[in-house]
Amino acid sequence: MKGFQAKVYPTPFSCTINPWKKGYLGTFGHPYFAVTDAEGKFEIKDAPAGTHRLLVWHENAGWVILNPKDPRDRGKVIEVKAKEATDLGKIDLKLPR
């Protein structure tokens, strides 16, 4: 998308007339991202084979997979194999109280 730069955090936006209507815009320097469905499932098609970090962000929880000893260490290291599905299992989401 022209006019947007890749950022570490999603950019919030809201309606000036109805402020409860809000959303977040994620901008990436690559095409490998997804938004979960109603059941929390997602698929990233055509991800290249190799070792990658899966980053998960939630509007209330922030970064979901985070190393508490080093906040810069985000994501889950995963191995994507050529022409195979990678099942990540369940990723726990702990919302702040």
C-alpha cells in the first residue's frame, strides 16, 4: 500500500463522530501476515520454507508471545517446511485484568 511504512506496532485509528468505533492498522515490509477468524484460527499462505519468528499481537494484551526477561525478544521461533502445513498448536492469550 503506497504511503504507509512498516512499523513495529499497529497504528490505532478511530471514528471522530463515534469514538467507540476503532481499529488498528498493521503495516509490514513483507506479505506474510494474517488476521484470525472468529475461532482464532489463521493461515499464512506461501510462507517461505525456513526458520521464522511468529509474532502475535492483540489490542488488549499487546505482544502475546514475549520473553519476560527481554521485552525485545518477541515471537515464537517456528520451522516452516516446503509444501507442508505448520501446525502451531494452541497459543494462549492472557488478557490484562
